[in-house]
Amino acid sequence: ILGPTGSGKEVVARMIHELSRRTDARFQAVNCAALPDTLFESEIFGYEKGAFTGAHDRKPGRLELANEGTLFLDEIGDMSLIAQAKLLRVLEERRFERLGGNGRFREDLYYRVNAFAIRLPSLRERQVDIPVLAQRFLARYCAAQGMPLDSKAFSKESLDLLLAYQWPGNIRELESTVSRAALSAP
């Protein structure tokens, strides 16, 4: 799933997961940009008890946790070349080893990465989504505050302002703006 930061790639990935036959299994999202090489293997592959100092119990990795579900690797292009090589090996050989252990990745646990792209344009390229998303964020804000979902509404003028803005921060910026406005508006 391709698109600028904040354009909703993870939201789309979750929707695909929820609409797929894998919906009853787990959706695991990993922010690859925030995952240093030192934690990559233990986070993705897991570890066995005693694999390193502090490994008091066996911990399954994200691959195992996503069994029959979906593993979403956000910002995969920001992974180091070493981490990319390790992940490629798993995908090619269909096996992995937990830190401190050995074993094969069972066929029923392995799933293929589909080779097609979904491009998410920036929010300014899809203005028709702005009112829909803004309404959803406003309803989510109201629900989180224990208010009826329709207790706050956008004026025509405020929707016009939302549509006129360029949204360099994309969906994240829109959600933050709606939350701030809902907090301060009667």
C-alpha cells in the first residue's frame, strides 16, 4: 500500500483484513521505521526462554501472532538492509527461527505477500473524502467523550474551510484538527 505519511495506509490494510476471509484471525501492525535492528529479530521472529539476558519466558514474534491473519509492515522501506534481507529469507524459504531456538515455519502459518499495489493519494487529491472522514472523526470524538454521536456537527462554513485547506499532514492532521475543534467548540 503506497501513499504519503498519514494518508491512511494502515486503515486501508485493516479494512482489507476485516473484509477478507482472515477477519477472525489477528491483524498485526509493525512500524518498521521505529524498529531498530537490535529488536527486529525478537519482535518479528520471537525468542525462546533464556535466549538472552532478560528472556525469562518464550515470546512469539509478530509472524507467529499473525498466524492465518495479516501482518502489516508499515514503512517497510525504512527497514535496514540487514532486516530486509532477513525478512526476504523468511518469505523465500518459508521458515524462521526464534532467537535461541531452531525450527521451521509451518506451512499453515505461512502466508504469501500478494504482489500488487494499492496507491493512496494524499488527502488533498481526494477532497471528496474530507467531509466523510471529518464526520467519522467527530463521531469518534463524541463517542469517546460519552456524548451522543450527533451532539456536535459541522457548519457549512467549517466544512468549506476543511475542503479549502491543503492537509500536508493528511488524515492524521485532519483527525487532530477535528478533535481540537470538537474540544473547543460548543
